[in-house]
Amino acid sequence: MKSTSRVQLPTSGGQGELAVTVVMWLVASLVAMILIGIVGDLVWHGIGGLRWSFLADSPARAGRSGGIAPILVSTLLILAIAMAVALPLGLAAAIGLSDFSRRGGAFASIVGRTLDVLAAVPSIVFGLFGNAVFCGWMGLGYSLLAGGLTLACMVLPILVRTIEASLRSVPDDYRVAAASLGISRTRATWSVLLPRASAGIVVGWVLGIGRVLAETAALLFTSGYVDRMPRGITDSGRSLSVHIYDLSMNIPGGTANAYTASLVLVGMLLLINGMTRVTVHVCLRGSGASE
């Protein structure tokens, strides 16, 4: 007699995949609901005060009335200084660390751990550092330049680690192909690897912008607290996040303008995020890097 054995396939795999899918959708829905709730609350309380005069006028009565024109200018100057300093340094450091890490060097491991520690340092510590180094030792005083340099130090670890991970994710086939064609390592990095890693660069850029726009504690020790129109980057100025903090915590009757200013801050972040993604998409299509 021939004995036949039946092979029973496990049936729990489909149920497990379904459970994981459900959990993922629930988590994604929860995150979306939190974002919708935050934006909805800001729109509900702040949309009534959002008008052109609010964006074009100077603050009056300690911010209870008037606008945020000087605050916007100071915020944009701090953002420009921070990203103009942090992005080139972060890009160069990420390229070097990516090269060292692929060779298995201990130097890259030590620097990477140092960056991870710096990324976890509280912002108030960076504020004290910026006050001691940029405001005091370098003689910049309370200025937009000191605040921007301090925030550049804060966002540098985020930029470096994000860009480095993106560069390391590029397949080795591109490096081998460039070497076989006699292309130098520098040219291959700029012409081949960076276009392929542009998505990670954009992620680091957007994360850095979000960190700069949302920072409050470090700027209290470096850029200052005044709400007048800055005469230059060496002048003191108040960022939008500091202005929101002051209105909501220190100014009686300033809650309404704090909500409107918060709505403007979130709108700026969304606008910059969208413009950056569109620009990178256009550049990718133009260079043929997108697939």
C-alpha cells in the first residue's frame, strides 16, 4: 500500500499579515488625526485674525494688536543663516562619513556616535553654548547672526546623519560603473551619487527647517527678545516661535494673536516643504535620476 502524506501549509500567515496591515492603518490614521486636530484647532482660533495687516504691520501693545512683520523678517533671516551654514557643512561631512564608513574605519563610527549624542542634546544647552561662544567670545552679542549660527549647530547632526544614510543606500553598482568609466571619485559623487541621494537630502533639509522654525529656548539666549524691525543680521530680533511663546505665556490678552501667529508658522512650514519637494522633483526629472 502506498501511504500518502498531506502537507499542511500554515494558515496563520494571512491572518498575521492582515493584523499587521490593520495596525499600520490605525497608526497612520492616528497620526493623521493628530495633525488634523492641531491644524484644525489653529485654524478655528486663529483664522479670524489672519489678514494682510497682520502680516505687514509691526506689533503694538506688546503684541496684543498690530502685526508680525518684523517677526517674520527676523525669522526668515535666522532660517537663512542657519541653513546656509549647516547645509554645506552637513553635505561635506556626510560625504566624508559615507566614504569612511564604507571602508569600515573606526573614525566614522566615533564621529557618527558623537553626532547621535549631539542630536539628543537639549536646545537650552545649545542656547547656553551659543551665548557663551557666539554672543560672548566672538563678540556678536544678541543678534540674528548669533542665533542662526547656534541653530546651525543644532541642525547639523540631523543633516549629516540623514544625508549619510541616503548616500549609503545608493547601490554599489553606480560606484563600480563610474570607476570603470574612469570617472574620479569627486565627480562621481557630485554627478552620480548626490542626484540619487537627493531624496534624503530633501528630508534632512525639511527636518532642519522644521527644527529652526520651531526653536525657542536657544534663541532666547542668542538672538534676543526685541520685536522691532532688524537693521541687519548683527541686530537683535525676535523669531516667530519666541513671539508665540511670549504672547501665550507673558502677555495677558495675547492668546488670540498667538493662535494667529502659530497658524502663520505652520503655514510657512507647509509652504516651504511643498516648494522644496516640487523643486527636487523637477530637478530629478531634468537630470534623469528619477525612475
